[in-house]
Amino acid sequence: MLNPAQPDYSNTPASPSRIDYSYAPGALPDLPAVTLITPFFDEGEVFRETVLSVRRQSLQNFEWIIVDDCSTCPESLALLAEAAAHDPRVRVVRAETNSGPACARNLAAGLARAPFLAFVDSDDLLEPTALEKWRWFLEAHPQYGLVKGFQVGFGAQSYLWTEGFHSGSVVLERNPIQTASMVRREVWDLAGGMDGEIRGGMEDWDFWLRCASKGWWGGTLPEYLDWYRRRTRHNDRWGDWDDSSRQSAFLARLREKYPEVFDNGIQMPPRSYVMPNPVVPHDVPVSNPLAPGEPGKRLLILVPHLELGGSDKFTLDLIGQLTRRHGFQITVAATAQGQHGWRCQYEALTPDVFTLETFLKLSDFPRFIAYLVESRSIDTVLVTHSQFGYQLLPYLRTRFPHLRCLDYIHIEEEHWKNGGYPRYSINYRHFLDATVASSEHLRDWVVQRGADPAKVQVCYTNIDTRLWDASRYDKAGLRASHGVAPGVPVISFAGRLCAQKQPNVLLTTLLGLRERGYQFTALIAGDGEDGPSLTARIQEARLTQVRLLGSRSNDEIRAILAMSDIFFLPSKMEGIALSMFEAMAMGAVPVGADVGGQRELVTPQTGILIRREGDEAAAYVDAISGLLASSSRRAAMSREARLRVASQFDIDAMGDRMAAIFAALPAGPADVASMLLRSSSLLATECVEQRRLEILADELWSQRSQSSAGFSAAPSAHAPRAVPWSELAPLLGAAIHGSLVSWWKLARLRGNGPAAALRCFLLTSFAHGVARRNLNLLNDALAHPAAADILATSFDQIYYLRQNADVARAGIEPLLHYSLFGHAEHRRPAEAFDLARCFRRWPELRRNGVNPMLWKALNDGASPDPAPR
């Protein structure tokens, strides 16, 4: 569990502050799924932490072979004896002579019984799910021979390390891959293990190249899965690792040993794609029976992703309630792609968290979820906002008749999938034992459309009023820190800046309040696709009363609400906005839209709701004006708002309610045959929906196929036409010179609007330093047809947008982004682009920051010796 934005390097996998699920093996099979290997020589007390991190592994079906490389310290020998005495899966083997870690690993591998070997050194640590995710990754991706994750450095140095096997040919210049990893036994044997002659360190570097020379390479999971303990100096123990002459000599020896690898580069394994109409495997290849938890309290929650949002906050609150107050053990599986920025929030509550797309192929999702059910003895599945989770219900109910299934729904969305997730709840109602709605309004909505009223219950999301309490904050100090003058009312907004939250209505209302002469300060927290346009309009209107705060953490949102007098949320649609609960608990008077179930929370005594009809902004101006004009009215409503939430919508009441719903679920095997018979309309609906999506996909594929060299327009709701490279290159070149008209034409070609054109224009206008130099090189390359053709073959737009969701969301021209900033941010222009070869050819590029792809295009195309500018 680590928050990359604010890493706490003291909260290691062995920290007592970590949630410890006390994973324990059940009836293990004769052969282990993984052999864990550790070389050991006179290690100190830190080895206890390594042992604890191994015992906390979610994959308990392992054997652990520790090779004592002739330790002499009595305390170290006692630590080894202690580790072996407490666990029959631990085997300590003593080497005949002190031969170094490579020989120690070779010795252990010769004794290993599992088909997969994992490595952890005696002072390093593993995250709880590391072994399980590595093992399943190699099962799902047979083209890879090895795997590791991102790494946390701690100890004498603290840092986050995101390089790995995906760094490719970088390994020909330095070693970006540390030892903590997993390898197939067959690959280990083919490579001949590690070179036992290497005693001065970096034997792992040699091993990666050994594997590459035999045609095998690895993959990197984009999760922080191991912790590498840094020493003050490493070359006191590993002499070749000196960042100087001995390390250079070591690299020279590697060149001599593996000339074909250095000549041809690292051959990256092909990406895994799910073919149309795939064969979905149903076998569970990893046996990992865990000791079962308390019956009725082993819960699997299926969510779409681990991102910021009201539904995600509720899920976190629910997990906290069920684990801390009701004794549940909870596993979370995210079924959709995403950045998963809230992973650390979930892992703070349960270590059993899996984002399936980071280590599995889509076709492996069903069997992995089945594996979770079997391994953890899951008895209940909760689906919340996961489309894949709903669609998997027939599979799960058929495979596990005793499994109990329910869902939680937050909000109907009439214009998305004919109702959004509540529509899925209706469609899959025969496979659900219960549906829980966030409001009476939503319960009525699904019942009117076919849900069984006897199976639909209401549980409000609620809020922790002990945490959300303004009395814990220095309101005057907070106001001063934001430049709010004494006595000036604060209006706050917190939410995603997107169409649902109507930022245009937000802005029009604030302008109306200014026109009426009211003094106020508006604090707007959040980001989203409408953020840039809102920023531009606020600046254009010179609305100095507004502070745009961007995305903020929960703690920061609490502080903002603590100094707020009015909370404004003019949404198009809501269930009951969780931010409304939060604002009222903090004593901010809510003003929002009378949509969904909002009226079940906000009463006339506690806030103001406006119906979505006529001129909404004018109605909001009237409502907020009345509050700004009367401080006594605001104070009275503030007290009532806090009282209402604390007395009727506290989080403990939500936890008790959900626990009662789980306890009331039916026991015994379900009548799956009856469920299937009653679901003929569902099957017909899914057939029609699949055909609709196939037609749309065929249209988009046709557009892509017409483009040149992968420079097709990104799919959009307006179905833009494909853009040939011959048409795009001159326009992109003209746009680089700063013509807004050219940017507008480019954006139209891409199917984007003026906002995308403006972003691209600003990107070039404010480029300076190295970015300006690369901008000039890009312009030169586009001016020469041969160099432009090399760019077209070197840069894979589809790959770049897929790997960099932030660029895709922003609508920035991807080639422009990579040329100016992407290389400096260590992004890759294409999966096959050989960056290391460029650096070997032009070593000066490492120092001067010039983009190697642009340099290559100019050098090989436009000019034999381009001059850097």
C-alpha cells in the first residue's frame, strides 16, 4: 500500500500499521504453486521484516528455500532457525562454501519443486499480493518468461522506481531491473541459472541478458509490489557496483558475453490481445486454498475501477464499516481499465485488492474471479457500478450455486445505456438475491421498470460525522490562508468539472451574484474535461471572487467545507450526492438541484433545492442571494443541516443497515435453472447490444484502416474522417509556427473542437528551453518529406494514446506532446522504438535532452548532420 502522490516510506509491508488479514493456508496440495528463493549471509534483525512480508502473502501455496551462504554470526543463524521452526513451508539449506548470491540462488533452484521461481533478498520486502499477481500474470501471458512490478526504494534512500522489463533496451546501458521478480522454471533452466562466477554484484543484470539471449524477456506490472532496502553505500559489499570504472568494465564483459543481444537489441514480447470470439478458459491453474473466514462474512466486491468519485467513496466507507465493526473479510476486484488513483485508499482497508487489467488478459477475468471465490471461500458477491460484474453473474451463479449475489445502485442515468447501472440491475434481477438503492427515489425507479419490489431495499450512503465536523478546524485561519476577507461569505463547489455538474450554470450563477452586488468568495475544487473552458471563461469575465483549486484530497475537501457558508452543486442528475452529505455535516448550507433522491436528504430547514426547469441559473441566483443577504438565516440552516445528518445519516447506521441486509440474504443453493429460464429477455437484449457495438466498431475500424501509418483520427461521437499523413504533416508544421487558424483546422481534422485547438496552440506558445529546441526539430522534420515519413513509421499514435490516458483526455496532438514533453517524461513513442540504440549512436543526446526520435528522423531523412537549435 503506497500512495505515489504522497509516499510514506515508513509504512512498509512489515509495518504494524498495515492491515494484516492473517492469510493462512488451507489444505494445501502436495506441490507448491511458487518456490520463493532467498540468499542469506549474516543478515541482521531486518530479516524479521522480510519473513513477516512473506507470511503476509495472499498466495499461501508456496515453499520458501533460504540458502545460508555460510553465515558466521550467531544472531543471524538464530534468525534462520526461528524462521524455519515456525513454518513447515520454510526450508533452510546451508551452502558448502561461501559462493555469493548467484550460486545460492542456483542451489535453491535445483531443490525447488514448483514450476515458477520467485526471488526476494534477505533484507527486502514484498507487498501482500505480489506473488499472487506475478504468478497469474505469467499464467495469462505465456509469451513472457519473467515478471516484476514497480519498486519502492527505502532505507538510506527513498524513491519510487517505475522502470522494469518494459524499459527494453535500456538494459544494454544500465540495469533498470532489480532482483525481486518471478521466472518460469523452464526459462531458468534454459538460461542455465545465474552466473556463479559473478561475486561483485549485478549478477541479476547478467541473468536478464542471459534470458534475452535465449529468446525470453519479461513484463512489468504497473503496481508497487516490492520494497528494495537501500544501503548508504553498496560497493562496500558489491565491488562492481561503483558507478565508475569497475561497473564500466562489467558492462564491457556483458557486451562480450552477449554480442547478439547488444547487436540486435532486446526483442520485446508481443502484446496480448483478445481475439474476436475468444475461447475463454475456465480452468483454475493456480491452487491456493486459504483458511476460510467466518461464514456469511467473506465478501467479494466487484467495482469498475479505483478512482475518485462518490460511488467509490461509498465503497470505501462500506468496506471500513464491514471490516472494523462487523468482522467481514473483503476482497475487491476492479474490472475496467483506469488509472486506479485510489488504489492506496482501498489497500489501506484491505490488502486483498486486484485491478484485473494490470496483470490479466480480458479473457482471463472470469476464471480469476472464480479463483478468488474458491481460494477465499467467498460466500457473497456485491456488484457496484461494474458492467462486467453484472454480465458475469450467470457464470458465477451457475458455477457456484451457493453463492449469494446482490448489487448497490447509486443513480439512474436516462441518457446512458437506457438508465445506466440501475438498468443492468433490472436486466440481471433474476440472478440477484437483493438490490440495494441509495434512495427511495431510485428504488421506485427500478420497481416501476420491472424490479421485484420485495428484493429492492434502501440504504443511504451516509457520512462519518465524527470525521466530517467543522469544529475540528480553525475556520478563521483557513479563510485567511485562501485570502478570504473577514465577514465575506464563502460559496464552495466540489466535484468533477463535467457536463453532469453543469459548470456553465455554476459560472452563470456566480456572475449573476456579482451583478447584484453581493460580496462573496467562491472556492471551486475539482477537475475534469470542462475545467479548461471554465478557467478561460472565469479569466475572460474577470471574476476575481473565484479561486480555482483543482483536484483536492478528501482531507483538503473537508478543510474547504469547514470554512464554507454555502455549498453549491447545480447537477443535471444525482442519486443523493455524497458531497451533499459531507457539506451538511460540515455545516455548509446546501443549494443544489432537485433531482434524484436529493429531497430525501435536504429539507427546507436545511437547504434549498431548485427544480430543473426554466432558467435554472436565475433561480439559483435568487436562492443564494437570499442566503447571502441574511447571515442569521444561514446560521440557522447550518445548525439544522449538521443536526439532520448527525442524527439520521451517520455512517454507523449505514454499516448496520448493510450488515443486516447481508445477514438476511437467502442461504442454500440457488435454483439456477429457474434463473436462466426467466432471463430470455436478458439474453435477447445482450444479443442486440452486442450487435449494435459490433456495427459501431466496424465503422470505426473502417475509418482507421483508411489512415496512413497509424495517424488516424481518434474515435469521437462525431465520427471524424481519417486523416492521411500527407494531409496532416503540412498542417501540423504550419500549426507549430503558432497559427491559431492552423490549429483550428488540425483540431477539426481530428474531430475535436476549439478547446483542443487552443490546448495545442498554448502547448507550443509556452514551450521553452529543451522543449523549444525539440519544437524546432519537429518543425524541421515535418518540412522534409523523407524525415516526415520516418516520423510516421517511428511514432505509433494509437499505442501512445493507449499508454498515456492523460494525453488522450486532454485532446492534445500526441506527436506534438511526445516531441515536446513525452520523451523528457520517459514516455515511449512506440512499443518497438529502440531508444537505447539511438543513445548508443548519438551519446550526446543523453546530455542535451534532444528527442532521439526527432534526431533520428532528421539524421536519416532530411539531413546527414542536423544542427541542434
